Amino acid sequence: MAPDLSALHNNKRARLYIEMADKYLELIGYTEHGFRHTDIVSKTAYNILKKLSSSESEAELAAAAGFLHDIGNMLGRSNHHKMGAILAKEVLEELGYELRDIIRAMRAIVMHEEDEGVIPDAIAAALVIADKADVHRSRVRNPAMVTEDIHDRVNYAATESELSVDAEKKLIMLSLIIDTRISQVIEYFEIFLSRMAACRKAAKVLGCEFQLYINNTRMA
């Protein structure tokens, strides 16, 4: 299920911010953070909350925050989450969002950086999980360079990625299939351990347990 956020998705300011943020990250050798990533994070955050019986308005707010969460990268990687929150305020005000909702979206965008602080609510929790769950080879810009960069190598090795929510059992599960001919599983934990810890904290805010499966084996 996808929210109807057409006004946001078609907003010229939002689209330019996302485009420029991704171009900057491409310059410094980072994985894809453009419309593919923002669309996936937006829809995933929405679906997490809907499956946990949140209201439509709350789920759509998480989707909006997910769409805008990385725009601060256009001003540099350092503090991109805080800059992104300020830039998102411009977009959401332009679209007529209520101030209380704008604040919640801004806070979620700041908190998507996993070591920033306490996850304050369901909006931020859903965004954290949705962002960290997007591990997949389609994010790698230049597959020929995977031997040179561990982030590219781990993402390129992830041939399948699925996030599922079992509302009855209160479980949020990330299942990855990793081609160990490209990257060993230990490399995933070398770079993503803090992200998985953030997912566990976020799941608790949602009243759930977070579980990670790699190649059909439970890791956490």
C-alpha cells in the first residue's frame, strides 16, 4: 500500500533538493541516495505504521519524512540530518502542513542518524527502520569498484532485501540474502552494527522486537 503524497512528490523544491543531494553524494563516492532510495524509505515507513495499526495521517507523515530525510546531503555529509530537517521545514510549510506535524517530521529526520539521541515517537521510529533496511545491490553506482569500498561491496552482495512486519507477534524482521562470493557476512556487521542497534531501539518504540536474518539464518 502506498500513500497519496502526490503534492509532495511533485513539489519542485523537494525534487531539486533530492536531486542535488544525490549528486553531491555521487561526487564523494557514496551509494545511491536519490529518488529510488527516498521512494523506498517513504513507502516502507508508511507500511510499517499501517501494519501496526497507526492512523492514516501518522503513516503519511512518516512517509513524508522518509521522502525528505536525506535532502541535507546537498549541503555536505556532515550534519546532513540537521540541515535536512531545516530544509524539509521549507517544503512542508510550502505544502501547508500544520506546524505540529512539521516539527514531528523534522525531529524524525534528525533522529534517522542512528547515534543522534532518543527516538521520540512512532514517526521517527518508522523512519529509522525504513532507512536502515534499504540494503541492496541496486544502490551501488559502479559495480566495477566494489573491491575498493566495503560499503559498495556489502550493498552489492545483498541480492535480496525484505522488511516484514508481523503485527500479531510484534515482530519487525529484515531478511537479507548476501552473496558471500562478493562479501562475507562479517563485513555487513563491520559497517552496519550501529544501524542494527538503532533498528532495535526503534522497534521498541513501536512495541516490537527487531530481528535480522541473513541467508535464512537469524543473526539478531
